[in-house]
Amino acid sequence: MNTADQYLKAVFLVQQIEDGPASTGALADRLGVSPASANEMIGKLADRGLLDHEKYKGATLTDDGETRARDALATYCVLERFLANVLDVEDYREEAGQLEAVIDETVADRLDMIIEREPDCPNCFDAERDACAHLVEELGEAEAEAGD
Amino acid sequence: MSVAPRVDSDGQLARLLQIGIVLEEVVEARAYQHYQRLPAEERDERIEALLAGAREESAEHRERLEALEADLDGDAEPAVDVADLVREHYSRTDPEDFDGVLYDQLNGEETAYKFYDDLIDAIEASDARFGIDRDALLATLRDIRAAEAEGVEAVAELMESPQTEADT
């Protein structure tokens, strides 16, 4: 997934978590980059009409930006589910985050042939939990959290 | 996480090799399913030879990736066998005819090529010291990538050529 798509996906998720524009700081934290780098990329994406940026408030995806963000999120969901269900990776969130930059959408489409992704993907992605809500349920993580 | 397409550790490299192994297994298993299920009227010696060749080549690539993974991590568990998963999901995604089978094969080879190309770039972009020899790793991956490129050409040629008399 290219860098622009990773940013768009992050804006999409931070907007959900913050219930409003995605702040540069929150994006930088989520992506593991410096605020200066995040700011620079936000400017580029705004120039391309993929998001609107309001100083001191943050970034909001345009319709085109949201479409691309949803596609990127679906690719990410394939990767998380593949790691969790096929390779039995316990820390699938962290590994998916590390690998997403190297995995192209065409590769994810191929991996998608052997996993059980839900038809409502990526709407079922839980931004707070950073995973598909169905996957969290299947893995019994929700119960584990409730029991803590 | 990292937004840069770069392999930074043995763990990431091992995981990417596992993904390559699975991609090869998917090509291998789907070629077998195609071969088994292609309707009699769509059968063609050339496509059967192509699918048999694709299976052999994917098996060889898989073994080379498994050897790299084993060298990287002596305790690595055997790669998962995805043949059952492919079989389970095949009916949902099976191509219906000669053209569909070739298109799926082309897609599999192109995807594998893209995967190795990105993986090679990501290794070259990294300064990390891996538990296996970097030159040997890159040589193997470049070799496999070249074979995938040849595979793409072979399928494309077959798609462009007229069908044999037996099919017409």
C-alpha cells in the first residue's frame, strides 16, 4: 500500500475516533512519523483534492479521499485477517501495520481468495480496536477484554 | 508501524517470505483445481501443459522460499498448507472457461511478480542486517521474480494465440 493510501486510511480512522477532523498530531502518532512529515503529506493530499485541511483543526477527507481510504482499509483488513486466521499471528495488528507498506492491493486481493472476509467490509472495521469487529468477536478478544 | 516500504527485521522478512510461500501455494493449488475442473470441451493440451508447468514451478519457488525461511529462523514452523483453504473457496471464485482459467493464471503470475518486486525493493531500501546472507537472499528473489515474468509472458502468449483445432 503506498504512503498516500496509508495516510488516507489513517485520516479516515482518526476522524472516526475523534468524531471530527483528524489532527496532525494524532495522525503522526498513528503512523509513527514526525508531525512535520505528517503536515507535509497532508498538504500534498489536500492539493490533490483528497482531503480538506483547516489550520489548528485538522484534516477531513473529501468524497474522493474517503473512497480511496475505504479501499485502503479493505486491503488492510485482508492483511489483518490473513495474519490472524491463516498464519495464526497473535499480534496481527502490529504486524499488519509493519507489513502494509510492502503489500500491494493486488497481492491482498489474491490473499483474499482464502479468507472469510465479511460482506460489509470495511464498514465493520472498529477504529478504536484497530481491527475488524467480526474478527475481534471470532477470536474471542471482546470477551477477554470484558473479563480483564 | 512504518509508512516506508522497508523490511527492518528478521521477523518482518520471515513473515513476508511466509506470505510468498502462501501465494505460491495458491497458484499451485488453483492450477490443480483448474486442471481438474476445466470442462472437456474446453480442454487443450497447451493449457494442460501450462497448468502442469505452473504447478511445478510454484512448488519449486515455494521450496526455495521455505529454505530461506528455515535458514533465517531455525525454529520456524512449517509453512501452513493452504490447499484445503483454496479448495474450500474455489467454488466461490472459480473461472468458468478456458479464458477465465488463463486469466486467473495470468493474475496469479502477475501478482507474484508484483510481490517479489516490492519485496526486493523493500529489502534494498533497508540497512538492516538479516540472519541470512543478503546477496544470496536477493539473488534468489530476483531469480524467482524473473521466472514469474516469464510465466506472465507464457500465459499472455497462450491467451493471444488461436485455439487448436481440437477446440474449434
